[in-house]
Amino acid sequence: MPELPDVEGFRRILDSCGRGRQIEKVQVTDPGVLHGVSAGRLRRALEGRRLTAPGRHGKWLIARTEGGPALLLHFGMTGQLLCRAPDDPPHRYDRVRLDLGGQHGLRYRDQRKLQGLWLAASAADVEHVLAGQGPDALSVDRETFRDLLAGRRATVKAVLMDQSALAGLGNLLSDEILWRARLHPARPANGLTYDDSRALHSVMRRTLRLSVRAGRVPDRRSWLTGHRNDAHPRCPRCHGPLRSGRIAGRTTVSCPHCQGGDPP
């Protein structure tokens, strides 16, 4: 599933491929990915508009146009944004295409179609679509982060993945961050000490910066992510066996030695 680093990568694609270019043609091959807008209205709203600097909040990408509406994209489980020439052969999962003239074009590609695209007529409408989102995980300050943990009785992993609490983290990043912080994922969020939350914030920021640089959550062998799918996964830090279970409805991988064998 695309998480914050992936979407930041899509933002960079949108910036380099589309910024300053005019949308000459909008092609919707599957209206099932559109939310609250028809294919015809989307074409009328966007064609002839020039793309400006894009934005991102959590897992949401914001494609803004000069003096006009914004297109909000959410990638669900399998979505991607690609820069492709308009005459490149179509892919079976290309749902929406924006032809930008010359050899530039953008494609929203998604196999499972669990999310999609929203049209926002104004900045206020953008805020309305994003109203249920918590602060962005890459920019949240330490005190805000501590307060949002202290105010929730759910497990710390559940809070990290809750987009209404903190926007941008998914299953892989949450496990990676908690492993690096040596915190058991089932610990109650409001049971963390001040030092715990302070250290967790620092680890989260550092892990996100490294992941953003890679354009995804790296599967390096020095990372927990690089071992979670092994036949017999072992911790890259202590080399003990990793444990797999379910927390907050998601497969959770942790190290009993580094993070504690059982939740408190």
C-alpha cells in the first residue's frame, strides 16, 4: 500500500512532469475511480488549466491548477501516478489520463480501485475533503505528537496508523518505526512516558526522511522491512527470531527481544 514516502514520490513526479504545463486533454477510462464528479465535469473543469506547484498531506496528493480547481488523489492499496508520453500504449489499469502536450502526460493507474480522485473547486473544498485527517506525519511537531498519543487509549500502533490522528503512516512504516524505537506495538498510546514519545517522534522523523529519499519504504536488510517476508525472519539488530501477529487488524511484525515479548 502506498504510504507517505510513496505519495511524496508521486508529488515529485507531478511536480517535474506537470508543473507549469497546460492540461490539454482529460481521458477517463474508468469513472469508477471518480468521487463526487462525473467524467464530463472533470474534463470541463481541468482542460485548458495550467498545473501549478503540487501539495501533499499524509497519503493524499493535491494537484493544483492556476486560478482554478484542484484534483485530489488517493492511491488506496495499489494506486500509482506515472509520467508517460501521451502516445505511450495504454495499460489495462490506467483509469485517468492527463495529456499535457508534447511528450508529457500523467496517468493514474490502479488495479483494485479502492480510492481514486476528487475534484475540489476551491481551497476551502480541499480543506473539506481533508477535514478528517490528522497532522502530517512528516511535519508534526513534537508537542502535538505527544499530545495526540497521550489522548488515546488504543495501542500505539493503532494510533500511528489512524489517519484521523496522524496522516501518512501505514502498516510497514508503523512496524519499522516502533522496531527502531524499541517499543512494543501493543503498548497503550497513553501509557508512553514523555521520554518514550519524544524518542518515538525523533525516530519517526528520521525513518520518514530516509524513506522519502528512497521514494518508498526501503526493504534493505538493515531494516525490519527487509526481513518481514523471509521464510524464517530474524531481527537485523539482535538476530533473534521475529514475531508475527495481528494488531489493529493488520499483520504486525516485531522483535520480542528488542521490543518486549508481551504487551504490558
